[in-house]
Amino acid sequence: MTNRRSVLTGLAALGAAAPLAARPAPAKGAMIVSTWDFGAAANDAAFAAMKAGGSLLDAVEAGAKVPEADPANHSVGYSGYPDRDGHVTLDAVIMDDAGGVGAVAALEDTIHAISVARRVMERTPHTLLVGEGATRFARDQGFTTRNLLTPEAEQAWRDWLKTAHYSPAANSETGTYGGPRHVTPGGALDHDTIGLLARDRAGRMAGACTTSGMAFKMRGRVGDSPQVGAGLYVERGIGGATSTGLGEEVTRVSGTARVVASMRAGLSPQKACEEVVRHIARLRGDAIKGVQVGFLALDPRGDVGAFCLLPGFTYAVTDATGRTSVLTAPSLFAA
Ligand code: SD4
């Protein structure tokens, strides 16, 4: 039976610092956060969409579309690195704070996976379409089809094939997958996945997450990104969280659902991200050596939190004036 003492003990175990009442006053106006430094351009697009009168869903969709269309970004959308059979497959989810959700996994031949995910949310009774069904749905909905594999991404895949012994990739964050050679571990191209969270001046929230997933993954592999409660979770009045890094480590603990649950229990977004990263480290021990996992969280008041296993996880924060800063998340482990 839950009593006051057990609730307090539970919060203490989670490392709860301050009661809700001690939190700072809500930030004024809109706010957008997203994973990685390339999130800055996405935030700008999301901010512009809100400024033009768009909804929170319009904003996060507009933001997610920026890296999806960027041929220089090999971890999201067009020009994403393919799976180990040479097919570019995309995962995406979009969610509002009232339980509205749409997602696609292993989508092929359509650049804007996030827009297809939104159609799943708005035009079907379902939350997730996968593979051939998702691809056919996108075509039926009038999305333009095109080959997403660019010559550069194909070359990287062919280089990888030479040395990879056709084994599943380990972690595209750390470069332990054996290629491609022009990707420096921790370097500018060694990033995957954009997760965005947006709040409006009333404290309502929405989020989006889109990726081509792990480079050279097994065909059919789906990561955390399109799964509600793994790659993204948003709850009205509590906040939202998104993840990046090795999806399997996020999925096995329902990472973002757990971040938001910790926020519901009273932790700040920062403490909540830390709690889940520490939990993964405790649970997995040596299995997560050299593996990156990062969480980014935002609450309806405008508090932001970010934490990761390894150094190097950056995120972009855009305030109500439209000013964007790129920050580096603290990490559990040193380099
Ligand atoms: C996945 N979480 O498919 C994604 C990849 C990623 O930073 O975010 N890497 O596992």
C-alpha cells in the first residue's frame, strides 16, 4: 500500500532534489529543444512554424524535416546510411501531450518519415505502421517516392562491406562498427537521430523523433526512435523526453517513458535523465562499455535536462525570442 513514507522513500531513491513547489517559475513563451548540434537548424524551422501560427505538431514536424532532407546528414532521412543489405530504412514518431501518436518503422523510398508518421496519427486508427505496409501507406497518401540511397552513402556501405564480415553493427556513435572511414568517432558526422520537443506559452507540448537508425543495421532492425516510450514520450502537464544513441539500450528499459515517469514522481528533467542513464549503466554493466545513450527532456515550465553515458552528446535549445544555443550534456563516464 502506498503511504507518504513510501512515496518519499521512492523519491529519495530516485535522487529527488526539490519538491515541485520549489521549481523556478515557468519560462515565458515557446521553447524548442532538440538532439545534437544539427538540431539548431531544425529548431529554427520549428520556431518559424510556430511564429507563423502553426501548432506544436506543425513545429516539431517542420523541425524534423530539416535533417531528413539534408543530403549531408547520413543518419536521418535522405542520404541516411543503409542497412547491411543496402536499403535505407527510416524510423519516426510524432506525439502530442494528449496521447496522440503516429509512427512508422522501416519505411522506404520516402524522405519525410515524420510526415508519414503524422498521417498515421491523423488518418488511421493505428499508432505504428512498419515496413512494406508503411511504405505502401506513404505512397497511397501521395508522398513522393524516391531512392534515398545517395552515391556517397552507397560508397560508405560498400567500404563497410569489405571489412565488416557482414555482421550486425554495434554502435554507430562510437565508430565500433568498422566504418565508414570518413566518419570519425565522436566527429560531426558521427551523430544519429533527431529528437525534438516543443512547448508553447501555455505549457502544452509535442515531440518528434526521426532517424535512419543504426548504420548498416540488420535488415528489419527497428531501434528505439519510432517506439513510444523509447525514442519519444510526451505527457500533458508532466513533460517530454527523447533519446539518442544505441537504441537497443533505450528500448530495453522504455527509456523515455521512464524519464517522464521520474518527472511525474517529482524529479527535474535533468535529474530524471540522470536517473535513467544511471539505471542503464547499473543494469547493463560491461555490456554498455563504449556505448552512447543520451536523453533530452523538457517540462511544461521550460526546464531542460540532458544526460548521457559518454561525453559528446550535444543539444540545441531555442528560447521564446528565437535565440538558439548548442549545449553539451554532462555524461556519466569520462571519455
Ligand atoms: C537507433 N537511436 O536507431 C537510434 C540511433 C541514434 O544516436 O540515435 N543514434 O538506435
